[in-house]
Amino acid sequence: MSQMNIAQVDLNLLKAFEALHDESSASRAALRLGVTQSAVSAALRRLRELYGDPLFVRTGRGLAPTLRANQLKPVISEALDRCRQSLAMVDPHGSEYQGRSVALGLSDDFEVAYGRRLIEEIARRAPKLRVIFRQTHSQIVANALLDRTLDLAITAGGFAERRLSRQVLGEGDYQCLVDPGSLEPGQQVIGLDEFVEREHVLVSSGGFIGITDEGLAALGLSRQVCASTTHFAALPFLLKGSHAVATIPGHAAQAIARMTGLRVLPCPLALPRYPVELGWRTQAQLDPLLLKVREAVVACFTWPPSID
């Protein structure tokens, strides 16, 4: 790679790099940028010359970033975000955000329970902004924020990374979700003995042990898990027509029950409540757009969730 300085670089190439990294496709990057595919291909050739690296290699699933491209992505995205932020400072109350997007990390229990309301609240404050919901969980969310895969994140249990800012949104609990056909007529609760006797569907990123197992173990009890899934949205299909029970966050149980006809019952175990927090990179906290999105998230998290 020849010696370069910024005066010799077309900064539009950085926009092409960001689009290629996000979309993993020259054709989709072209659509995003409003240019032809040949223009994106030409930009990629110039980027490869500039950085002395292939940057993106073709695979069966599109363009995959190289190690150098993944190293460059947070630096380039931060530079572009600073430019966008400077424009927002000129017009902080701009009427629309066409072409802008915000990546919001959350597990699908929050997406199921709050996704529609988040879309509406964000649209009210930042018209035409695209919100990108990205699946995450507490073990990976801090790194995803720091490497700029996410702009903001909602998580249960809080953030342990000092380089992140946070705001408590509320407190969550656990409830049971069952097929009403598995209950006796008029049954409104499930006792501990029946709870243990039933098969269970576990929702877990690991798939083996959940907080319910810990609560039962403290009483010298255990349960039979017939199936594990990483997706709360799969529960209606796994519980319908069965006698199994799923013990999940209350906000997800209520949302799923409203849409599917499953029944929510109090959990017979005294499981601990947990904090729900919103986190973001501290250095991004003055971005006017992210401030609007944060306001929208806070507005959605009245506790307990209201029924629309």
C-alpha cells in the first residue's frame, strides 16, 4: 500500500465500506447508497488499494469481511457517526431521519413484549428512522456495544462494563405459561407439586440450566425438561396441546398469552426479581439521535407493561 493522507482519499469510500460491511452484498449496498452496483464494485476496488487488503471475500452467502475489515469497521463507523452527529447539531430538531438507522440489542422476550411499542415511540420522535432489532443476551451485550455492533441495548440483569452508561428501566419477575387445555376447569394457580410433576420447556441461551432449576435445587427438588429453545417466540408452538409449562419473564408471558390464548399463571417458586437496564457507549451519549431513541425506550417501559 502506498503512503496516503486524508487529502488524497475520497471520503465517500468510507460510506461504501460501511454499507458493504453491514449488507454483505454489493447489490444491497448499492440500493442502500442509492448508486449502481458497478459504482459499489469500483469503490471496493479503490478501498482494497487504499487499505492493502481484500476487505471482503465472496462466499456462498455473499461478501464476508476479512480480519482487517472487521478491525476497520468500528473506526470507520465511529468517524461517520461523528459526521452525522455534527449535522444533527446544526438541526437537532430535524423533521425526519431518512436513511439513518439505530441498532437496538435485546433478547426476543423484550422484542415480543415491547417491539411494536418501540417502533411507534421511536417513529414519533425520529420519523423515518429505521430501528434494527438485533438479538443479544447478557453474556455478549457489553462487547456488542463496545465493538459498535449495537448502538443501544436492553438487558435483564444489568451491565458490568465500566465503559458503558446505563439507565434502569424497571424490574422484572417470572411467571408460568401453559396451554389452558392442560388445566382443570377454573384452575387459576399451579401448585409446587404439580409444577414439579409437569414437563418443562426451558428458554435459555445455553440450553441446560435455568433460574427455575436453581430455585428448585434450593428446595431439594428438580424438574424434567422435555425441550430447550433459545427463542421465546417458539413457545406457543411448543406448548400448545401439551401439559408442559414454561417459566419465563412476566412481560414475555403476558405478551405471548395475549396473542396466542395460552394461560399465564403465578410461578409457585419464589424466584428473585431482576433489574431491566438500557445501556449505551458513554462517548455516544451526546448524539441527539440516540438521545431521542433513549427517550422512546424509557417511554415504552412503564412498569408493569400496559396492555394496548
